[in-house]
Amino acid sequence: MAEPIVINAETREITVPESERSFGVAGEHNVARKHFRINGRIVDGNDLAVGFAWKVCTENSAKQPNEYPIDSIIADSDGIEFDWLVGKGALTYKGSLKFAVCAKQVNGEGKVQHEWHSRIGTGTVYDGIEASAEDIGGFDLRAYIQQTADEVRRAVQDAAASAKNAETQASDANKAAKSAADNATAAKKSADDAAAAAKTAGDAATKVIKEGVAEKLTEMQNIQKDVSTKAQTAETAAKNADTAKTAAQNAQKAAEKSAGNAANSESAAKTSAERAAAARDTAQELAGRVIVDDALSDTSASPVQNKVIFAALAKKQNVQRVTFVINDTDGGLDAVVAD
């Protein structure tokens, strides 16, 4: 790496190493690169590494000034470093080259607030050979340039003609495009008309289909309605038949019950008759056992009879006759007292 050109920030003095005194050959451009080192960064309270723009100012041997902005710097606690790529302005002529470094700080309006400059350093630009514009190795550069310019002019004319031709072709293309667009519009209209006709035909067909379908639908609905009515009638008849069947079953059950009751009544009547006959026999037997004692004495062999008669006579009451009647209902005996 090349030795740096050192600048003292306080004294502004520049030290150029011997190896870095050559800045190049006259006519060169952006070949030589010089590395700078600023020892120290704080000068009178101003930090040169913060908010300052840097540049290198030069004066060639023809006293022509030039300046070169520095894109970026590198700062550390001890100083600032940057590179300068030497441009053609500084190397236009051979001889001594003067240079210095400048740093400026401006405000938001571009007004300079602080400006720092180094002292002047010197370097050497060596002589070189460069052919003149009139003669380069036996060729007439001027004639070549004129001829080239004529060729360029003709090329420009040809290009203009080509452009005109292209414009004409573009116009023709636009016309063709317009014609195609018109044809497309006509075709679209024809398609729209065909679509409308198709829609009309479709609507008519749909109408016919719908009417036929509606007619068949009505017929089917009527058939369905008739079938439904007949089904309801059959269902009602079935219900009535079930009702009649149930009534017949109930009547049969009632008849069976009545027959049973009649049989029970017949059996009961028979039993009652049998009981009445037995009662009758018992009454006759009991009547045969009653003995009337004319003596009406307490010593009668029939004390019950005698006591009854005696009591009746004593009370002077009419003697009543007791008659036993067979009860046909329950087979018992009823006592009826008669005058």
C-alpha cells in the first residue's frame, strides 16, 4: 500500500513522502491514486470528521486551478483518512503540481459556517508524447473526421427517410386497423343480431314447451286430484266399514251378554220356583201342624195358637187370617194379613 501524504490538522503542514512525489504523466486521467492522512480531527473545538465536506484543490504548471470533491472519509479517534484519484485537469501539463486540502461545513441554506485549509503541497507531472489532432501516425485525422461526419449526415438522412416511411406504414397500419375495427364492429353487430334472433326463437320454443308442459301438467293434476278424491272416498268407506264392523261386534257382544243374562234369569227363575215349591211344602207342613184347641185353655196342646186366640179375645179385636203367598221373584214367602 502506498505511503500516505500526511497533514497536521493543527499546523496544516503537508508532508509528501519521496515515493509519492510523482503524480503521473501529462495527459493521464484517473490513474494515480493518492492516500491522505489527517493527524488530529479536533481543531479549535471543531470536529472535522462531523458535518464537513472535503475536497482537493490543484494548480497545474499552466496556473490552471481545479478541484476534486472527496466522496467519503474514514475517521478514527486520532484523525481522518481518504483517497484522491488524480484527474486530467491536474495532469494536463508537465511540470510542478501544487495541491491543498479543504474542508467546509455549511448550514441548511448552504451558507459556510466553518472552513479549514491545509498548506500547499507539491508534486511532479512528467512529460509525455501525445499526437496532435492533425496527424496521427500518417493519417489525416481532419479528413477522416470530415468524411465520418458526411457519412453520419447521410445516415441521419437515411434514418429520417426510414422514419418517414415508417410513419407512412404506421398510418397505413392505422387505417388497416380502423378498417379491421369497423369490420369487427360490423361482425359484432351481426353476431348481436344473430344472438337476438336466436333468443327470440328460443323464447318462442320455450313458450311452446311451457304451454305444452302446462297443459300436460294440468291434465296430470286433474288425474292426481281424481285419484286423490277416490282414495279419500275409499278411505272413508274403509273407515265406515270398520265402524260398522265394530258396531256389529259390540251388538254381538251385547246379544251374547243378553243371552247370558236371559239364561241366568231362567236359571234364577227355576231356582226361585224350586224354592217356592219347597216353601209351599214347608208351609203346608207347618199348617198341618197347627192344632185348634176349642177349649182355649192355657193347657192346650197348642200353646201358641191358644195364646194368640186368647190375646185376641182379650183385646176384643177381630181375628185376622194370615195367608202365605209364594213370591215368584225370589222364591220366598210373603205373609198377607186380610180382614
